[in-house]
Amino acid sequence: MENGTLCRVYDLLLDELGPQHWWPADTAFEVVIGALLTQQTKWTNVEKTIIGLKKNNLHEVQTLADADIELLKELVRSCGFYRQKASRLKEIASFFAEQGIENVFSMPMEGLRNTMLSLKGVGNETADVIVLYAANKPKFVIDAYTRRMMKCIGIEGNYMQLQRMFETELPEDIDIYKEYHALIVEYSKAYCGRKRCDECILKELNENGH
DNA sequence: CACCAGGTTGACC
DNA sequence: GGTCAACATGGT
């Protein structure tokens, strides 16, 4: 790409893993569902729930908004925090049903982000996942893996600071943002914590000495 | 058996 | 502005 540190990291990760083609979902609204469900849990748990939702025809905006809450809790159980997640899913679906999903996704980016943040259960990361992967607008997603990986190469900050760094240094490109976040997650899952830091492909960038 | 996972919230300083 | 316990199941 270009020659800042964050561009270099992107090139190294892409070279190591190849393109990831995220977010795994059939529809934009399914991205919203997945974004909420995957909070603090593994994607395999989310897959079970999404399959169950589809089996019960609850993966559409209106049917999910009208879903029986007890059935929803059962279906969401494998994702953890299932009481909260079930009711929040319903509320979010109701919001999209009332507003019209296309009207929501076609809002200007900052307005959309703030609107998502106003929904219960949607914080910075989930809002940005929706903005980037469902509404297809250039917002860089920060998560725990991103923070950890950046800390390893000597870059720290709060959510908005880290996001600003990525968005300032990288070209404003939706596909790069999508791919970059995916690469960080997949690389971290596969290598960090198991492999030692001195085997990390980012070690040449390490300014912390570990 | 202990610990963590692609996080958010509300209470507190 | 930052920190902390709750929230809960499933996999090492």
C-alpha cells in the first residue's frame, strides 16, 4: 500500500493470510444480527443461532421484531448473555422495521453511526461494524484484537483515538477497511497467544521490545 | 477447574 | 475523561 506503519501492517497480514472477504452474512440485516450476537463470544456460537433464526424465519426485520421473546432467548442461548441479547435484538429489529431498513442504511455516515449508538446494546464497535459491513460506508472498526496488536507495536489509545489513526493513515477505502479488520481478527485468533511474539510477522515493527 | 471470547451498560470517581 | 462489575454460554 503506502509506507506508514499501519499500511505496512496491512501488507504483512494480507501477504500472510490472503483476503478474508468479511463480513460472513447473506444480507445486510444479517450483519446487524451477527454484530450484536458476536459480542464477547465465538463466531461458531453465533452461527448456530443464525441457523436457528433462519429455520424459524426470524432473520427478517419484521418477523424478528414480532418474534416470541421466549423462543428468541432459546435460539440466542448459545451466544451467552442471552436474555439481554434476545431483547436487544428484538428492539433493534423493531427500530429497523419502523424506519425502513434502506432508509436507515442510506443515512449519512456520522448520523447513521450516532443512530446506531442510540440503540441499546450497540456501542462503538458494533455501530462501526454495522456502518462498515452492513451500510457499506468507510468507518474503521476497532476491537480488542486491534488494541492488543497495536499495543504490541507500541501504539495505544482509546477507541476514537485508534480509529482516527487508522482513518488518517489509510486511504479512505471501504474494501481496505473491511479486509483490514478481518485480517487483524483472523491473525490474532490464529497466532497471538499461541505463537511467541518473536515469531510474530510484525516483530520488525515492534518498538516495545517484546 | 479456571480462564477467556470480534462487547455494552450503568454506577461511580 | 477513565474504571469496574454484571451480563452467560461454550470451548480449551
